[in-house]
Amino acid sequence: MTATLVAILSLAVLGIPIALAVDRRARGPLLIGTAFLYGSGTMYFVLLTLSIAHIRWTLISVTIASLIVFCVAALIARRQSDDVASQQTKLHLLDLVTLFTIVCYTLYATLAPLWEWDFWAIWGLKARTFLEIDGIDWRFLESRWNTFTHPDYPLLVPLNYDFVALLNGGWSDRWMGLTCVAWAVALALVARSLAARETTPFFAALLAMLVAALGFSRYVGLAEGALIAFGGAGVLFVRAALLDDDDVSWRHAALMLGFAANCKNEGLALLVAVTIAVVATSWSRAPVRLRKLAPAYLLAAPWLILRAAHTLPTDIVEGSAISRLLVRLPHAHQILMFLAEELTKPWFWIAILIGILLAPARRRERFTYLVTAIQCVFYVAVYFITPNGLRWHVLSSWPRLTAQIAVPITFAVFLMLANSLLAEEDAPHAEAGFDEY
Amino acid sequence: MVLGVASRLLELPFIDRAQSVRAMARYPDRAWPDFPLFLQGVREHTKPGDTIAVIVPAMNWDGGYSYAYYRASYFLTGREVLPLVTADNARVQKNFLAAKYIAVFGVGLRVPADIVWREGRGALLRLRQR
């Protein structure tokens, strides 16, 4: 356990100068949350770079590379103006309840060595395999016998596990669930801080509690926790950037979405969904705003190039995807009905839908709605072309996919409802940016 | 809504977790609880780079072979685990012949082979005719 805790702390420390280089004003929850996420994302690139450079992963090589990144980020952060007002988040008694839910999730995530099938068949297996040779084992990923590991999936999560294992001095999956807790906590801190800009401390604390609960992936050890954190934070920062037209939020957004694209293929889809939604909701300013998203694509590019160079197969497009689509299209209504029947926590989604219909200022949140809708369309489209049995594919993935997109839409709906309950003067920014899109 | 999302989690600090801990620890290997221990033994008696094929009572992909193959891959990292059955249940005889070791669990195998290690329901074999 100590090694995992030290790893989490190290990632947070590594991320502090990066978070400050991105946002000199960041303090409190925002600084801690973004610092861990940046540390986690950066560690992926550190290990990836070392592996590409054929430098063996050792505690020394990883520490030296991380220190270089740390120093460069610290220099950039120092160069930025100090005269900006720092962002303070007022805490609320309700935050203690959130803390209690985090303790509960920690108990769950660390009940036993990681038990999920997909951990020891995909995410943990890759991490453990790479640790054997202290680098990415391309031969393993390219082997025809290992296609079950989904070799095309990006490696942010396995390489984070490798960092934990390096600090541990060997592989142990007993306490790796703590990393999932850390990703969820980081997202909750980011959401807490962003919500505090737009509503009262009470509602911000309540929303953070909800976001934390949604960020608690029940699939401990899989990449869902990291994807929910990076993707959720990315979408929330784009939302903030669109509302305030704030360059700092754009920088956060682009980096978070870039890291999300390195968690899972759904993260890459999310980046595309965000791009489409930004264009659709701000057509006249789209070129400027898309340039601000460019770093996300730059972060996504290395893995896309590597997986193409190593011809790592993607299972959903193998064979003839078009013919599978044509066969399933006539049964679209049955497939959609099946998805509706298998929706996990249907009351939660009904509440979200009612919230959207009831809340005023719906136009203000159209970016978040659109991203969620586009991402849903991507998910459903995959079911139409999957080479796997449709029923099996839906049952084994639909609950995870819907959990991935829950945070941003919940954040938007909750804030709309909360602010509609408040007098205008109590709700900072309640209508700010309405016409800015 | 919060309670709906996290209600079961909130009970965790107040219940006796020992039962949950045991259940979750056994969960991945509930069909063959002694399989991980066997794989650990195989790991200790093989070297990185060795090729190993696994034979288990269920030689049907969805009937248990996929579990055995994936689990072996996880415990035997550094070695190359070769499947003897594909996802569509076709036998892969060439992997049986190509493997340096055959890890046999829960079944007997009548082939000319040297027993490298044996414990419980499993044995690690090395085929004689190479």
C-alpha cells in the first residue's frame, strides 16, 4: 500500500508545476486535482518516451526524466505573471460528506487484489508484461495470440500501473485500486472548483459529492476511472472556456482531453465529439477555438502513430464493418430498445432528462448536451458494426459506456437547476456567457 | 440522486468486510480456486522467454478455456503462453508441439513427457519428442 500511496503522491507533486504552468492562478482543490491528473498523464508520456528511446524503465531513469519535466514546467510557471488573483474555493460542511464517500470508495477499491476480468486480461496484463522487460513489449502486442488484450488500446493506464510497480520494486495488484480512487478524487476536486465559480458553496459542495460518486467506477482496475476523470475534466474545462472565453480553461481542456484520448479509444471518440460540438455551438469562432484544442490532438498523435506503425489491430473494424451495419440497420429499433432496457440506473438518466426539460437557460448548456449526445451516437454506432455478438457486446460494455459520459451532463443539469433556485445575485456567472457562444 | 449512485458504498465502513474481502479475493478464480497457486508454481519453474501451453478440464473457449488462457497469461508474464483452443473452439495442435512446456491442470495427459514439477491438481510437463 505504501508504494501505491507514494506513487500517487509523486504523481501529484510532478503535476504541480505543470498545473501552475497551465494556470498560475490555480490554488486549493483545482491545483491538487489538476496536479494529479497532469502528473498521471505526464508519467505516461515519460514511460512511453523512455521505451521508444530504448531506455530501460528503472527508478533512476524514470526519476531523471520526470525531474527534467518538473524543472521545465517549474521554469515556465515562474515566468508567468504573479499579479493574477488566485482562485480560492470556500469549503462547506458538505465537503466532509464527500470525504466520507471517498473513504467508502477506497474501502471498496482495496477490498482485494484487483478482481476484474478486464484488469488481468487487458490493463493489468499489459502493465505486468511490460514490467518484465522494463519497457513496452511490442512483440507481445503484435502477437496474433494476444489480440484478446486489445493491443490498439492506448497505454496511459497500464503505464501508470507500471510506475506504481517500479516504486514497489515489483508487481503487486493488491493496492493498485488506490489509483482509481485518486483519479476519482482528482475529478471531484476539479468539479468542486469549477462549480464554485458558478454557484454557492453549498451547491458546489453538493455537486462535488455527486461528481465524486459518478467518478467512482465500479470497474476498479480498468481504464474507466481514468477516462471518466480526464474526459470529465476535459469537457468541464471546455464548457468553462466557452462560457468565459478564458484561455486558461482552453489549455486545461486541451491537455485533459489529450490525456483522455490516451486512456481508451472512447477518449479519442470524446475528443472528436468535443471538436464537433465546439464547431456546432460556435460556428463563427470555430477556427480560433479549434486551434486552442490542437494540443489535445498533439497528445493523441503519438499513440495513433505507434499503433499504426506496429499495425496493432482494432477489433471493431475487422472484416466488413459496412456489411455488418447493413445487416443490423433494419433492426435498429430492436437494438435501441435493447439498449434502453439494459440502461444501468435508468432513474438517474430519467432525472437528468427531466432536469434538462425543467431547467431554464438550456441554451447555455447546449455544448455539454451536444457532446453527450454525439458520444452516445458513437457508442451506438459501434454496436451496429461490432464483429462480436451484439447482445454480449452490449451487456459487457453498455453500463461502462454510460458511466463514462455521466459527469459533464450531470454537472450542467445540476448547476442549471441549482442556479434557478437562487436569486441572481447569489449565483455568480449564472447567465454569463449565454450569448458568448 | 447521490444516494442512488453510492448507497451500497456508504454501508462499507459499517459492515463486517471480512466476508466481502474473501468473496472478492476468490471472485476471479471461483471455478478453480487452486489455479492461481498452480500458475505461480509454473512461473517459479520456468524462465522468461519460455513457451507454455495450458491444458485444463474445460477445453472449450467460453466454457472455461478463455479464463484459463487469460489467467495463465497474467500469471506467466515474460513467458509466452500459447492457446490450444481458439475463440471459435478450433484446436491449435501446432501450439501444443511448439510449446517448450505443457502446464496441465485438473486432467491427466498421456503423452511421452518428463514431469518438471507437480503439485496438487497440476503438473508442468516437457514433451520428450522434440
